[in-house]
Amino acid sequence: GQNIDQPTEMTATEGAIVQINCTYQTSGFNGLFWYQQHAGEAPTFLSYNVLDGLEEKGRFSSFLSRSKGYSYLLLKELQMKDSASYLCAVRSQAGTALIFGKGTTLSVSS
Amino acid sequence: DGGITQSPKYLFRKEGQNVTLSCEQNLNHDAMYWYRQDPGQGLRLIYYSQIVNDFQKGDIAEGYSVSREKKESFPLTVTSAQKNPTAFYLCASSIETGWSEAFFGQGTRLTVV
């Protein structure tokens, strides 16, 4: 079977750094994606990893270790607007759809 | 402006009625997807299509049907066989089902009463 695990909820304060972990067990691996979703809205793409290592995009970075089936999303200099759900998704094989974890709800307080 | 359009945003139907959710994209994407989202459940795949006139079942296809007669359109029908149809439905598309990310529509919230 295929399984993607993320923490259900996390809290942090403005200006802080938070790391959201994702572990996956899939029949294959063809890329790992992170999405942000505000309540009642569509998910928006944040980052993509296919090779091991760190991908940096402004305040957001994503890390992948394929041998460990592990990824994390790092959010720096947190802002109130970062309060949202963060979804980890894996494409197990080329030509298939993304499989999503249940998402991590991040609450940022002042 | 290019994008994915889902309509309507809110939809109410009586129990036992079939209902069709619209999804149109003008991004010239080959692949299209339908997901269902329930509280605490994340996104679950209903159906996806890589090319016109072809589609594949996802993890929760029972009680749903789709068609892909045009590249731009991928409508989802929620049939009376779907036991718990009230949910948030998201349509997405991507250039291909290889490495590219999926772009999502704004979703349709279906409530069956």
C-alpha cells in the first residue's frame, strides 16, 4: 500500500522558524510536492523535490531523503498569513496522479 | 487569463439525485484530476485522465463517473450510488503526469440534503 504521514497540527509564533515533516511509503518514487492550502481555498504549489537535498525558495525550503522516505518543509520568518494547511504529496510513478497526505494545520500567533 | 475553472462554487442537491460538477481548463494541460476533500482526510483521488478519451480510477471511484471528450473539460458526476457525497471537490490539471506540479481549481462544495 501507499502511506504518507504528516503531523496533524503545529503552532508557532511570528518571526520563528518551523519545520513540517513528511514520511512516505510508496510503491515507487517520481517526485515529492508541497502545497499550501488556506481554509476553503484551493491548494497552491510551493515546492518540488525529485533528488536528495535542499531546495530553497525565499522563506520556504524543502528537503528530501529518498533512502529514508523523508521530507520536510522549512518556513522561516513566519508571518500570520502563513497560517494554513500544508500538504505533502508524492507521485509514485510517472503517469500517475499525486497521492496526498492528510495535511498539517499550522497556526501562527503573534 | 489561463487557469482552471470549477463551477458552481456551492451546490445543493437532494439525496438520490445525480449531479455533475464542471471543470474547465485553458492551460493546454494534458492531464486532469478529481480529488475529494473531507475534514481531517486530506485529498483523496477519485479519477484522473492523462489524455482525451482515457481515464483511470483513483482510490475512491465508487459512486462517481467522469468523461474526457475534450482536452479542456473533465466533468465529474456524483451518482446516487455514492453513499456520502457531501464534501469539497477539487479539480486539478498538469502538463503531464510526469514531474510537473498540479494546478487546482477553486473547488466545489457539494451538500446533499
